[in-house]
Amino acid sequence: MKRRKGLAIIAAVATILTVAGCSSSGTTTQSSGSDTANLTFWSWVPGIDKAVDLWNKENPKIRVKLEMTPTGSSGTYAKMYSALKAGKGAPDLAQVEYQELPGFILENGLVDLGPLGMDAQKSKFVDWQLSQSTFNNKVYAVPQASGPMGLYYRADIFDKLGLKPPTTWDEYAADAKTIHDANPSQYISTFPPGNSAWFTSLAWQAGAKWFGLKGDTWSVNIASPETVKVAAYWDKLREAGLIATVPDFANGWYSDLQKGNIVAWPSAQWGGSIISGNAPDTSGKWKVAPMPQWSTAGKFTSANWGGSSVAVLKGTSNAQAAAKFALWLNTNPDSINLLIAGGYGWPATKSALAGSDLDKPDPFLGGQNANKAIFKASDAAINTNWAWIPTTAATYSHLNDGFAAAVAGNGTFVDAVKAAQKATVADMKAKGLKVKAG
Amino acid sequence: MKSTRTRTRIAVLGLLGPFVVLFIFTLVVPIGYALFQSFTATQRSGAYGNGDSSTVFVGFTNYVRALTDPAFVASLGRVLLFAVVQVPIMIVLATVLALMLDAASARGVRFFRSVYFLPYGVPGVVASLLWGFLYTPGLSPIIDISKTFGVQLDFLGSGSILFSIANIVIWQYAGYNMLVIVAQLKSIDADLFEAAAIDGANSWQVITRIKLPLIAPAIVLTTVFTIIGTLQLFGEPLVLRPLSSAITSSYTPNLSAYNQAFTNNNYNLAAAESVILALIACAFSFGFLKLVGRRRSS
């Protein structure tokens, strides 16, 4: 009996070691000369199905199957990473936001698109979006859209209180006080403790540069003076009770938008479709103003929030066809118009505004043509040397945790920023990367 | 003689075999792999790893990293606190409900038994979503009604979120635990009640002298299950996270391991955290069983 038990244990251990030793690395095999290529595309951009349908109609030899997924940070990136690690189950094409691209590069998950048609079409894309898709001088994704920021505000409520939309952050704070004093259940906006990507954009606007790469050493400087300035500003508003601290993109916040308890939102150009989709009865009452500035002197600065690209994942059986589709999706004018109709954001191709469906008055904004009046200038005022690191998702987590603690009364937003700096450096080191702080 | 033995052996293999095979492949192998992963790490070179990554054995580094992470240690403390508060409430409630159903003067027993058990039939995620709506200000009738009485209820704030989660867990599982205890109650010999009636015992004495001592094994069982389940708390914080600013990415150890694995791609760290949690759950379960066993034999 004892020997049997021993043999059984040895067999089990052997099985475990064999299974553990089998790590498969995805290899790209190009199948040329097959009749129809079948590609899978994972995305969550609303309205993208119309563009895919158009492609399938015009290109019967390359069929693209779109699978709508939850947004990347809600679990779809996790699915992509798991599929890449497992070596199968990954789609041919994937929607990847800019901040997540370095993470995929670290996991060796993307195909170099240069020789697959990107080199020829590089010049069509806005420079900074192309540079956020470029690693080691190779382009790994097709830029799709970005999110130049502006201030959405309830024009009717501002008019009633005799307020003009704030042009500086000081005016914003003063307006916050006026609004909340007039009606204690109204707040100018919310500071979402779980959406540090939004905070990152505000730090970006203030001139911070969190991440850089020199040679093979990364630099991390999250607790820079500009970032601390932004965090301290929102700390003051929070401590005075002049802003809400509810999570955005959640039912409670949508309800506040519907009822007029939240009256403004510093947001990206795609924010309009979020408001109109979730508070349709407030149509006609909103307008967009330029982002509040930190100083009245100097250049007008704006920032970018969100934005994504389409990438081809390693392990695809037909990278050539996939790249062809990805390039078409994001450069073809018909495709772009369909994507605009879905509210996907600000196109990544140069001079995409004029003559497109973006260049129209919007009834939701009371007839304002915000894209022409506000977002075009905003897009031109984005600091374009911002870069991301391979562990951006973890940095966002640290910031979220710190902000949540501050909202609960433990510490401040400034503390959260400083803690995130420390934790991010540790994250990068733990991944085996060279990093220096500051 | 030999053939009977072989026949018995074949019968045993045939009946137990499928279970053992599934057990090994769905439990033993993944646990073994997780243990293996917890002792290794990935080494990279260059700015982006550049494909030069290798898996190296690093001993207890991942465990040290997990245990020196203040957020993870805080999450362990949090679930222990949660267990200390929630387990007694759950067990007491389940026992009280079971005793009420078993009382001689009980009416509509079958109806109430179904009603108490019904929440267990609601899938965990659906239950959390349901209660999430009831907790969200602006959407919850409870909060609206209490506002008219001047009471400002905040279910999702940092001071109350743990209680809100406990509420969901108790609502879901009290009925299930109650049924386990009811089953044990039904197996008590009716002669004992007759004898008690003859001796002039009132219903309170029947409960404390006969029923409670005899359902002790069922209470022990449900307590062990509840401890194990509570320490693994995961679904409720995960679903409530978008609604509450108080739930962080490492609110419970399980949630922390999940985020480390699937948001940060730190599979090795996640494996170490899972092993630590499993060891703690084992320690508490076996510790509790030993404590109860020693008391009963003394």
C-alpha cells in the first residue's frame, strides 16, 4: 500500500511538472493564398459594428467578425492577456487604449504593423497618437481616436445663477462655492475616486510629465510639483465640501446628471455621448466651454482623456489581412463617418474635422458646434510628449486606492499621489525593468 | 477469494475513478501549478523585455512581497474582522430560524421554509447587483423613504460598506445554513420530547437542554463552512466596486489576488497571495474544529 501511495505521489508530481513546463509562446503564421480570411475583432466602441458591416460588404474575401466586449479595463484586457499567455483564444484584432499599449508590448503580444502597410500610411495620422503607438521605432497599433478635453456645463443652471463658464481653475472653485451654497444638493462636478485616468489627464494639462524612457531605463515622476498642485486643488474643494465624490460612469452619477445635481463635467469630446446616452432629458441644456486654465498668462493648454487604437495580436493566422482592415477602419472617410456617428471620439487622422460629420451643430448642446468651436483648439493644445509605462494599469490602481482612502477621510489626494509614486517604482522593479524615480 | 477481491477493487475504481480523475485535474493540478508559480518569477531584459523573458526560481520572494504589502495585510485583517462579526450573526440567525420552524406551535412551516431559503437560489452576482441598486442614493426607495423621515442613510460609505456586504452575505446564506440545522433537528428522536413533556419541561428548557446540544454537530459544520466562505469574500466587493468609492482593488485577499493576476499580470504574486489565503483558511477551520472537539471530549 505504502509503495502504491508513493508511486501515485510521484506520478502526480510528474504530471504537475510536465504541465507547468509546457509554456507555449504564440507564433505568427502567415497563411497566404487561402480563399477567405476570417478575422475576429474585440472592441467596445459604440457604433463600430456599422463600420465593420461596411467593410464586410466591400471586402468579401476578408471577413471580420466583431465581438462587442466590456471596456478594456473592465476585464477585456485581462481576457486578452490570458489568451495571449495561453497561446490560443486571442482575437486577431483588438481595441487597445493608448495607456495599455506598453503593457501589451511587455508581454510581447502585438504584431509590428510597419511592413504590413503602416509605413506607407504613417503620415495620415496625428503625430502624438502615432508616437504613442510606436515602440523601438516600430509601429504596433493603428491610432483610432483620442479625447481632447473641454468643460461640459449646464448652461441653463449657470444662466439662472448668473454665472459664466469658468475660464480658470480659480473661477471654477468660486463657481463651485456659488452653486453649492445656492442649492446644497447641487455640486459643480464630482471627483471620481475610482477613475484616476481622469485625474491623470488633469495632471497632463497642468504640465506634468509622469513617465519617460531613456535608453532602457524608465523614469517615473508622478509626484511632480504640477501633479501635487492639481491634487492639492481638489483636496481644498473636497475638504470644503464643494464637490461630490461619487464614482462617475455609475448609476448614482447618471441619476445626478438626470436630476441636475451635477452641473458640469471636465471631460473629453466623447463625453457628450455619455451624457446624452444617460441623461437624454437634459438635451438642449448643455454647452461646452474650453478647459479652465491654471494661469491667465501663457499658452492655452488642454489635455487628452482616453483614446484608443486598433492592434493586431500575436498568434493571428493572417496578420496581413488584419492590418489591412485596421488601417481601413481608421483612415477610410466612410468608416470614420460611421464611427463618428457612434460617438467614438476625436479621429486620429490629420484634418479629419473639416467636412466630416463632426462639423455640425449639436441639438444636445443647444445647437453649439462644439467640435469646431472648442475641441479643435483643444486638440491643438495638447502637450504631445506624454508617454505611458508598461504598468500603467497598476499605477491607476494605486491612485484609485489612495483617492478612495482620502474620500473616506484617511489622508489627502496629495498623499495618494506620493504613495502611487513609490508603489509604481516598486511595480516596475518587480517586473524586472530598470527604473529611476524623479 | 482472489476474484472477489479483484471484483471489489474494480468496483471501487469504477465508482470512485471518475471523481478522483476530475478531482486531480480540477483541484490538485491547478493547486500544484499555483504553488509552482508562487515560487517563481519572470526575469526580463531591455526596456520592454524584448522577448528575452525567462522564468526563474525565486524562493519566498513573492510571499515576502505579499506580506510586506500593507494593502494585502490590511485586506487579511479586514476579512478576519468581517468573519469575527458576521459568522456569529449568521449562525445565531440560522439557528433561531431553524428552531422557530421546528417549534411545536409553528404555522405555515413549509411556506416559511421556502421563503427563508429563497435568497440562496439567487445567483451571487445577481444578489449583489440587486442590493447595489437598493444601496445607491438616487435609485434606492429605502434611502428615499428614510429621507422623508429626516434620516440620511449611507450604505456605500467607508464606515458602512462592510456592514452592507455582510447584509448581502447573511441574506443569501442564512436560509441555507438554516436548512442544514433543520435537517439535524428532524433527526432528533421524538422519544426525547415525550420524556421531556412527562418531566414537565417548558419549551425554553426543551430548546436549551435537548435541541441545542443535539444539533451541535450541524452548528459546527455550518460554522466551518461560513468561516471558509467568509475568508474568501470576493463576489460582493467585486460587483459593488463600481458603485462605492470605499472598495479598493485589494479590499479582500481574494480580490487582491484577482487584480494582481488579471489587471497587473503579476501571476506569481497572485499565486503567493492565494496560497497565503488558503493556509489561513485551513488554519482557522482546523483550529475551530480542534477547539470544538476538545471541548466536547472534556
